[in-house]
Amino acid sequence: MDDLEKRALEYHSVGAPGKVSVVPTKPCSSAEDLALAYTPGVAKPVLRIAENSEDAYRYTSKGNLVAVISNGTAILGLGDRGALASKPVMEGKGVLFKRFADIDVFDIEIDEKDPQKIVDIVAAIAPTFGGINLEDIKGPECFYIERELIKRCPIPVFHDDQHGTAIIATAGLMNAAEITGRRLQDMKVVVNGAGAAGISCARMFAAAGVRKENIIMLDSRGVIFKGREGLTAEKAEFAVDTPLRTLAEAVRDADVFMGLSVKGCLKPEMLRSMAHDPIVFAMANPDPEITPEEAYAAREDVIMATGRSDYPNQINNVLGFPFIFRGALDVRASRITENMKMAAAKALAALAKESVPEEVRKAYGGEDFSFGRRYIVPKPFDPRVIEYEAVAVAKAACEDGVAAKPIEDWDAYRESLKARMARYW
């Protein structure tokens, strides 16, 4: 047992097993409290909600409660390990929701692989929640599940493996393009990995300005080209007319490598064949497609990002989902729109250009950060992320007409977020 395994298992097992618990928000220390919390007092809000379903937001925790749901078919980089094995990850998501956005979570592990049955199960329990976060569900089923749940549920549904990675990566791409003097519409982008995250990243890069014909996508069989047999609808969306067939061919003269694939697949010689100031997002976990050490040895001009916290430029989903749901819940959004996702990406890109406060440096061992090649996205422990991102998402929801409870005073909302999160900092 290595040191990380030992510490991780102790972290999850010492004291109360696991990472989350349910804590009551009202007193229950007397007979009177009991009569209000349960029978007979509880009948009063029951009748109010029966008459007007909107009262559930007033008398229950629904408005600040998110379901984190998985069937365990694509757990981190570990593959299909079953629903129960996904529970530590789903509890971990609950910790992050609470710590970074003060959102409560029930983690729900569904022992089912049939996508239609999953849709039916989740739709049936949706009234409990203010939002649904899908996690670690393999593609292509995940696309169908999310799409159908969005149709059936009047609350935000968000598959984080798709959109979370895409939002943070898009923020990083915008800033990397600025640093290297590029325009998004002129960039040649290679996306290695055509799963949920790869498809979503490619879609969001295109929405941000990258020309679709300049995106070369690869899966385990190589380049996805027009006429290739056996493509899913999602992969066919990015099939291009090209003679390129291998990763080595695709990355030659490319501006960007976006890796959502496997350890070590981007060789140093491939990196050396890329355009000047190459932008490399090597997101395979726990071991990236190329390590920063290898990348910097091959190209001094590379802008390098990974999914790991021990390297610069961590493309970390925790910069996305807590704050996106915070903004969506606060305006009672019926769904999360493309405009809301792009607003989140732009907010993160803007924050990375601001001076970093002392508390952020302290959280990272005194390290100094300033906008540049090794700092293209903010750090998760920057307390300003919530006011930048949640506000941007909430505004976009209002603009898109999906907010049932629009905010009128944005300065007051921003201050309320600061006050809400003060105890965590």
C-alpha cells in the first residue's frame, strides 16, 4: 500500500465512515419542537404545498438541494466499477458543492445500465430536488440520459463530465489564445478522446469561436473522418473531410491539443511538430497524455494544463459545477442553457486576469500567481470565484428567460454570496 492509498483510505474511514451526513436546520430538543417538525405540525406545510407546488421552495430544502447521480459506468479514469463503487466520488461531489457554494446534496447511486430506465428513475425522484447533477455515466448513453431528463424535468439537469470540463477548458483556451496572440477562429484544434467530455469540449470550443472544420477529433480508432463507418451521432457531428488518420498526423502544425484520453499518448516528438506556442491540455487522470516535465523539455514555448492539482493550470471541474448550480438555483432556473455555460467560462477567464489576493497564495503554500502561461484559470480556493461565476450564470439565466425568480439588485446578490460563503473562508 503506497502512501497516497493509505492516507486516502484513512481519510474515508476514520471516525464516521464516508464524507457526508444530514444535519437538521431546525431545533428538535423539546416536545414542542417535535410537534412542529413532525406530526401534527408538519401537516400544515403539506397542505400548502398540495395547493401550490411553488411553496415547496418556501417550506422545504428543495431549493438548495441537488441530486448527484451515477450508475458507476465511467468512474473517474477507472471505468465501469459498478454503482456502489461510485459512492465515494458522489459523496466527494457533495463535499465540494457544500464547501464551495453552500449547496446541500443527496448522492444517489443507481444500479441500472438501461438508459431509459435511468431516465424514468431520475425523473420520478426529481420533485425532491432543485437540480440534478449527473456524474460518471458512460457515453453514448449519457447524452441520451441528459437530453431526455432536460425534456422531462423542470429543474436544471447538468452532466458534469461533459459540461464541467468543457466550461473550464474553454476559459483556459480563451486565455491561452490571448497570451499567444491567436484568434480562436484561426486555431487548429486536436481533440483526442471522443467520449462525453471530448464531445462537449469540441462543441463549446466551436461555440466560443473555433471553426468546426478546424477541429480534428480522434477516438481509440484514430481520426474521425467523413465516411468512417460505425460512428455514433455525436462523433459524426465532428467528422471532417481529411486524409489524416493518426494522432501524429493530426497534431502536426496544430495550435491546440485537447487530451481526454489515455496516459502517454502524446509523445515529445509529436509536441515538437505542433505550431509555435503550442497549447496542450492533457486531461487524462491520474496520468496525463504527456507530463509537464516531458512537455517543457520538448518545447519551452508550450502552455501546459492538466487535471492535476500538483501542476500549474489545473483544469478542475470544481471551478464549474458548484457555482453554476448556485447561480441557477438562486434564480430558480428551469434549465442550464448554452448561454449560461458560456457565461461561466467567460467569468472564469476574466477572473484569471485579476490580481490574486493573499488568501489564495496562503492556500497554495505561499505560491504567487499572475496571469500568464502558468496561470490561465483561477484557483478553486479563490473566494471570488462564486461572485464572478454564480452572478454571471444567474444573469444569463435571466437573459434567456429561464429564471422563475429573476434578481433585480445584482450588487445585493453579489454581497449576499460573499456573506453566505464567509464562514467557509
